[in-house]
Amino acid sequence: MTETVLLVGGGGRGHAIARALEGTDCELYACAENRNPGIARIATGFETLETTNSSAVTSYAEEVSATLAVVGPEKPLEAGVADALTEAGVFAFGPNADAARIETDKAYQRRFMREHSIPGCPAFETFEDTERACEYIDSSETDLAVKPAGLTGGKGVKVIGDQVNRDEAKQYLRENDYDRVVLEERFVGEEFTVQAFVANDTFRATPAVQDHKRAYEGDEGPNTGGMGSYSDAGLELPFMTEEEYREAVRILDATVEALDDYTGVLYGQFMLTADGVKVIEYNARFGDPEAMNTLPVMNTEFLDVLVAAREGEELPKLSFAPRATVCKYAVPEGYPEDPSGGTRIAVDEESVRRAAGDGSGDANDAQLFYASVDEREDGIYTTTSRAFAVVGIAETIPEAEAIADDALAGADEGVRIRHDVGTEALVQKRIDHANELRGD
């Protein structure tokens, strides 16, 4: 039976999902606020609509007779799009709005972890009064992570002792006057991500990935949605041990066991500290850019995962090619604080093809993923978010990094790239830091 799959979302994560479904026994349709040219080339149909509008999404799903849906971004999950699709008789691979609170409500997330004794939870307090939160900052004997409870696109967290001092943290809260804020102990270590497919009370973990949030090379500047990321040819990253990867997976396992009927992707953002693996946060969907590291090297058909989830079957065991990946994003000038959206750009797809090699069987590759751009009749335009990414795939991280950098050689003016993502120097810095944490 050929499935009809509706993809909700038009960013780089959505393009990675679309590519993972390309060539499988399905007919793909997509909807998003922006017309992503990469998705549009793969999909049979593409509808531009507001993806947090449940009625609009379900109407399109019914129009194309969708048998499955994949909800990519977090905002539609928070808006209950998965709930509406389910009610309309379309199986949605994505948690309902209540389950998605594991991401969309950081206060709920921490209370959930504490209630269920999930390992890796920091000491924390939640506040609805800004001045009380500021008083807590003054009284705390340790540095804190300051987190608005709601969604902030990966750019709302301020860490005292790293990004801001105490006075700056209090100023940040007073200027924004969030309804609720979580103040929690600051973890010091190396961040990494493990994503898992979850359905029918089972989960399947994917390789670890390290994202680079800071805007500029050398890990300088403000946090962004992610400037790039890398994974190794095995499950763990170069600065991790196999046991540390397993510790993260055990935390995900405990979380899935505590969740009630969760379906979709559970993304654990972890910190490797001197005291073991800790949980920075959970997301209720694929990471972006992390989806672009894991899906291109997954041998198991993503469609098989979706069908098994719908049919109530055990999810298939996952197989991954023994390949390293390096993803580098091109973002508008000024991103993230003052991005210049609405700029027409030329994406040099020929550079990507050249970097991919001759296809002679060495399994090296370069893949282009369009993200928050809008395809119009006269060309491709930036929005105020990340524009496109290139992923290099090879046997080693240095080889994958070189491929990604070569593929971006023709990047147009008007975009900026963190060229240091995945470089040997930066990876070695992570290894040295992890060894220092362990006391090696």
C-alpha cells in the first residue's frame, strides 16, 4: 500500500524529513508558511499556510487524503495540530499538545522530571513574579540558567557566569517580563544531543550529535537556533565514552517510561559534566540542525518507522551507515539579533554537487538542505532565520568537514557561515575539555 504522507513544516528539518521519505513507497505532500524549494521539488503538492492553524492543516490533509502526517516544528505541536489531525482520522507522528509540554513548558518539564525521579534533573525554582525571580538570583550562591518557561526558538536562555552576569540577568527578566520563568543550577560541561523515535511505549535512539549555538566562530556571540553540528561514524561523539552515550539513552528510556502514550521524536539535550550526564532540556521533535546529521545516514526507512507507529507495532531497529557528518548553516547577515530578511540570494547547488564527488562508491556525499527561505517566481529570498545548510558525509569528521566547507565555497553574499564547525581544532578542544572534566 502506498502511503500518502503530509509533512507539516518548511525549515531545514522539514527538508531532511522530506529527503528521508523520498524514494520510499509514499506520496508526499507538504505545508508551511514559506515555500521551501527543496521540499517543493520532492513533494507532489505544496500548500503555503499557517501551520499553527489546526483547521487549515487538517483541511489540507483531508484534501490530499493523507494517511500519515509528520509534524516537524514545535509551534504546531504546541497549537494542537497533532491532536486535530488525529481527530480528523489522520495518524500524526508527533505528540499531542499535552505530551508536547515536555518541550513547550519548561516549568512542567522540570516538575515532570522531579516527580518521576528522572536522572540528570537540576535543582530549580519557578517564578511568575519577575521581582521574586530577581531576588532569587541575588540570593543564589551558585550560577543559574535563566529560562523563560515557554518557547523561545532556542534563543531565550541566559546563563549567568557564561553569557551574562547577575545584573544583566535581572535586566533581561525585567525588560521581557515573562509570565513564567525557570531558574535552575548551571551545568558546566560539553553539550550533546540524542534523538529517539518513540511510539507504542518503545523507543529507538539515534547517534549523538553536537550542535553549535553561538553565532560566531570560537563559540562567541549570542545563542542562535544552531549554526551547525557534527556526528561521528559511531553512536558516540569523540569526546564521549560509550558508557556516557548509554547513560544518556538510559535517561531517555526512563523519560519515555514515565510519559503517557507519547508518539513522535523525543530529543534529549544533555550536558556531560564532572558528575555525569545531565539534562539541559527536552524537545518534542527533531532537532534542527541535528535531523540533518542523523536522517541522511539512517539505513532504516523512515516510512517503516511511521507505519509501525501507526499500526501499534514495535518500531523497527535502526541501522546507521558508519559515516561521520558535519552540518554548516548559512544565515542572513545580522542573525540572530538583527537579521536582514527579504534578501534575494543565489544558492550554488553546483558547488554542492562538486563537493559530493563522482559517486564512485566511496560513500562520501554532500547534501544541501533549504531552511527558512521563501521561493518566489523571481528567485529565493531569505527570511529572518537560517537560510540553508550543507552536510558533508564521510568516514571521518575531518573529511566530512572538508566536504561541507567545499560545498559552501559558492555561498552567495548576504549570508554568514561558522566555518569552524567540525574542524579538528574545535573537536580537539571538546575532547580536552571532557578529559579535564573527568580528571583524566
